[in-house]
Amino acid sequence: MITLRPPAVMPRGSARGMAHLSAILALILLLTACGGDSTPPQPAVTQTSAPAETPSAGSASPGSTAEPDAAGPLPDVRLQRVFPGLGFSRMTGLYQAPDGRFFVLEQLGRILVFEDRPDVSESQVFLDIRSKVDASGGEMGLLGFALAPDFAQSGVFYVDYTAGNPRRTVVSRFTASGATADPANESIILEVGQPFANHNGGQIAFGPDGFLYIALGDGGSQRDPQGNGQNLNALLGKILRIDVSGSSGDRAYSVPADNPFAGRGGGVREEVWAYGFRNPWRFSFDRQTGQLWAGDVGQNSFEEVDLVTKGGNYGWNVMEGEQCLGGGSCNRDGLTLPVIDYPTSGGNCSVTGGFVYRGNAIPALRGAYVYADYCGGHVWGLRYDGSRVTEEDTLVPGAFAISSFAQTNTGELYVLNYTGSGGIYQLVP
């Protein structure tokens, strides 16, 4: 996930970060209070292999229309506080239901819900699983949430969290009853052991094909010591794709027949959709094209944004961004380079993946992918034509500690402030 610094969700987990905890905390306070106005260079890179399949698009998302993408320079935008009467602790996610309600994830294990009204002044506890969640590590906690496609009728939703004894990632199903959900009404779908306390990934989302996608980091420590990113026999360091509508054998899910490694044998995990990730903290689907975009947190030098395709190998731990890990040379055969990368300089440390903008409030931003850096607080945008980045620019310099983005039913984008009282902000012209 992000490199959230203590007390925070911290996706990087490098020795550098752990050794300089106090300095990083001071840096975060400085960035949050003041912000910077310098942004790193962001070289565009093309893919080394031909684009593979993206999930096939189903019905359009709520509020989405086939509006043409904008062209030319990216527009000036700003952040505007919304729902100012609300505050949250250590927000890791925000999601809007079809009925308009918003669900907020707090890292320690609560999901809160509130109405979509500018003057809303209180939220209600929807689910409290703090007794199940282990948030003792900076990157651990309640990390992901996904409403079932039929949530309006079924009340079914899914969560991703870390548990302890032994340390593991848990993906579970719950069913809401009225305005709340019972913590005891948990059905565990998937558990994956976590050898270290960092690089937990955490994003889960239903694709336009109706399958559940799950992001898992490489297991943590530094430089992927277990080699999980390139090991197809392991689930760590991957984006998974599973069918939660039924079970198969001793699994509480099945594997779609068209998964890239289905039927491979030899211990290869059929759940894998793409691999070679270090810590893909946040990914999203373009609601108009179905393309899957992910921000993958780097080691010490580069952060990257990937366009994720079926069976793609995104390079970790051979590469970091478009560079060979640690410098020097490496074998790039079969690797898919990022759409863009940027160095961890100027206060940057951890990419926060966002969304392709499909709203109406900022027409000149339509079709651009929007993302951020947690430590630097910068919000960037880019246009990608399928082979190269045609435009990229800073949209908002040095805002605050951005833990996650959210997309509304109408395609507008919110950003979440992890620190302080946890404000929610909208991108506006």
C-alpha cells in the first residue's frame, strides 16, 4: 500500500524508513502543514511487451457515460474540503454505494457510513472488527472494501484486513442487515500468510467482468527476500482474480477458466491475474474502458504506475520502476515496464494509485489518470494513448498525506487525508 509513516499504514517497509522514523514523522508534519511546490521528473515509458487482455467490460458503472477523452494540456485544479462536519481516524478507503451512502475505512478496523449531504455532521458504525484486525504494524490493518455487484439487493460486501497469530491477510464476506453488519457474520474467502509486517497490498475490487480482484504485496522486508514477486507458485506479489459466486474443492471461491495460468499445473497458482509487484497498494478500473490501473510502491528509488493486463509480469524484483533494481544491468525479457515512474526525491516516498477521471465537473481532465504520492502530497495527472504518455503534469502540489482516492457514482474524485482529523477533499476546477 502507501508508505504511511507511523502511526500509519506504511507500504515501503525499507530499512531506510524504519531507521529514520522520527525524521520521517517530522517530514510528514512539515509536508502536511506547508506542502512543497517542487515535483519530480516523471519520464514516460512504453511497455516492452504487446498489451494483453483487460477485463471485459460489463454494464457501465453508475453515472458513467461514453464521453470522449479530453486532449491537450491538463487543467488547473484544486482541492476543496467536502463533508467538513466529519472527521475520521487513519482513513484507508472511501467507497460510495449505489444508494449514495459513503463507507469509510479506518485502519484499526471500523467501517463507518454517512449520507451524501454537504451538511452531514455524523457517521454511524457499519461494521466494527477491531477485535479481528491486527494493526500493530504500520502497513497492517483494515485495508480494503468492496460492495458485491448486487449489494443493493443482497447486502453482501467484502473486506481485506490483516490478522495476527499467525500474521496473515484475510479476505472475508459479510452481509449487512439493515444499516449495520454483524462482526460474527463472517465468511472467510481467502487467507494468505504474511512473512513480514509490511507490503500487505490491501485493495480489493470487483472488475467489470464481475470477478473479485485482490492486490497482494510481496510479503515484505526488503528486495523481496523470498522471491515471491517472480514466483508463480506464490500468491504474494500478485494481483489475483477469483470468482466468489461459488466454491471449488476446499476453496471458498473458484478460479475463472480464462485466468492466464488456469490449468498450468506444477503448483502454479491459478488465481494469479498479473505478477511481479512489490506492493500494489491501490488499483482501479477505468469505468469507461475497463482497463486496470495500479500504483506499485517501490523500494528506495522509484515509484511506478502500471496498466495491468492479463498475465503481465511487472518486473519486481528484477526492476524498480523502469530501472534495474540497484542499478546496473538485468534481463528485461518478458517484463512490462510501467506507464510512468518517478524518483523518491523531493520528499516523495510512496505512490498512491488513483482513478481515470470520468466526471463532469472538470471536462478538460476527462480520460486522464490521476494519482498521488503519500509523503510528498502531490497530485498528478497523465494522459496515455496506449503506447506512450502524451501529457503529464502536477495538478495539486504538496497537499497532505494522501492515503487513498475515491470515485463517486458520478465519476468525481475525492482524496483522503490520512493524518489529523482525516478530511475528505474533492478535485474541483
